[in-house]
Amino acid sequence: MSVTIPDSELLIQFRDPATKEKAYTSIIRKYQEKLYWHVRRMVVEHEDANDVLQNVFIRVWNGLENFREDAQLYTWLYRVATNECLTFLEQQKKRSAVSLSEVESGLENKIRADKDFDPNKLEWKLQLAIQQLPEKQRIVFTLRYYDEMPYEEMSRVLETSEGALKASYHHAVKKIEDYILNH
């Protein structure tokens, strides 16, 4: 049975040169899977998600020492991961000299290309519907629906008011319902 060390203790260990690497490894182990799925839902492909996640962990290593603990550690980690996803999607857009909507339809094509893709199954329709959402609504929806993140935490991750997030989520849900019912 593994004992989960509280984040506050891991941060203390991270700041001690003697236990820094061990603490970092523990933080990665604790949050790696959640962060992977958060990233994967935004960038779609496994290889891209792994690349983005590597960048997230590099940023965490470089930035954790300056983490002020005015938010929970996982909130900060999600903010780093979200920013890395947005940077990745922007770079894709620039590299291919296409609009974000074309990158998004590329993400839709990647979903359709999956060997297990079945357009009649609800989970696949949901994935396609999510890709139709504007970027901000897509992030808000995935944080709320998949990660079950409270609006208060989301507000810290995305640096947006809770009211705006609730509105974004509501609009996202309506668009997803419309997409699923009409496709």
C-alpha cells in the first residue's frame, strides 16, 4: 500500500536539495495520469500528448521553486498543462500556416482515423462534438466534465471569473447536445 504524501510536504521536500529529485518524482507520479488525460483531450493524439506532457514536467521542474502556494499544487499544475496545450496548438497552427479552425478540423480527422472509431457510439460522438467547440469552451468543458473540477478551482487555473466559466460550460453543453442530436 502506497502512502500518499500531502502536497504541502512534497513542496517542503522539493525545496530541500537533498530530497528535491525524490519529491519531484513523487509529484509526477501523483499527477501524471490526470495531467496526461487533460492534455490528451486537448491535443487528441497520444504522441502529441506525451510531447506536451514532457514540456509540462520541464516547466514544473523549473518553476516549482517559485510556486507561492496561493493556490493548490494541482491547480497550478493544470494551469501549466493548459498553457502548454495552448502553446502546442498555436505552434501547430503557425507551422502549418492554417487557421485554428483548420487545426481543430485536423483534430476531428485524427479522432475519425482512430482504429476503434465508431460514429454511432455516443463516446465518439461526444469526442467529435467537443472538437467543434471554441477553444475556451473546450477547455472549460473538459475540466468540468472529465476532471470534475469545481468552478472555484477552474477560476484559478484559467484566471477567469466563476460566472464566465459557468456561462462557457452552459454554452458548451448546449452545443454538444445539439451536435449529438443532429449527427
